[in-house]
Amino acid sequence: MQRKQVGFTLVELVVVIVIVGLLAVAALPRFLDITNEAKKASIEGIAGGFSTGVLSARAQWEAEARPSISVDGEAYNSVDYDGVNFWLTRSEDSAGNSTGYRDGYPLAINSDDASFPTQLTDDACIDLMENLLQNPPQVGTVSDANDDQNIKYSAQADSANASCTYIQQEGGSQHQFVYDAQTGRVMVTLQ
């Protein structure tokens, strides 16, 4: 007794392939949108964590009754936050002149209690991100980010405006956030 084999005809297979193709075309834009939304959520989370670190360092400084360190007759704000010593901004110099900053926001790492930074640098911005966040993403200078695909954020200082700009490097999104050391604000810009 011979058995008759049952299977799909060529026409049935072509119809299934066309239907799957149409579904893929309809789903692809939604998938791409989800990827972009994930990148936006990622930078918003990193910026939120950075902002929390900035405010926590300032709160630690306030809780310790605003400690300062004297360097060459000038009093500079400093605090040990989570095991790392930070130089903090100050609103006035020892003569009572305005510095253009608000008191108590992280400016740089205090490694020696003797050399207060005169301006923000790319390395200071990198240090801030690496030490204010609990589990920071890999961060480097703009040129480092161009050379190394493992760097997730580039850091660039604007010493004239006392700010650090952090640009997300993943997938070429160019989303960014800016830390304004004068006011302690963290602002996110989604591209």
C-alpha cells in the first residue's frame, strides 16, 4: 500500500512568505522606534543619576557644616563624598567678591588639598562622571570616543561657561546632557 505524501504547495509557501514579509515591514519601524526610545531612556537615567550625585555631594557638604580647606590664604570648599574628595564651587572669594558660582557643587577631584582648579577640563569632567555615579558607563574625551567603540559617553569641558557636556556615543544617537557647575543643574538634550 502506498502512502500519499501531504505537504504545502509552492503557491501556499509563496503566500506565507509574502505575509511574513508584510508583517516584517510593518513591525520594523516600531522596532526602530523602540531602540531610539531605549537610548533616550538610557541617557535620561544616566543624567538623573549624575544629578543625584551632584546634589548628594552638596548635601554631604551641608551636613558637615560646609567644610573648607585653606590654600594660599583662600578658603575653598571641599567634601569627602562616598570616599572621594571633591573640590566644590564657592560663591565668594576671601575678599567677598562674587565668583559667579553658587556654593557647594562638585567642580573637580581634590587629590592633594593643595591645588584648587582654576577651570574645568575634559579630564575633570571625566573624573566627575566616574566618581559621582555608582556604576558609571565608560567615558572618555571626544577623541578617545572616536578611537574606542567601548566608550559609551564622551566628555567635553567648556571652561568659559564652567560646564561639562556628556554625549551618548551608542548607535550615533548624539543625545547629550550638560552639567552646569555654576548652578549645579543637569540638562538633557535629546537629538
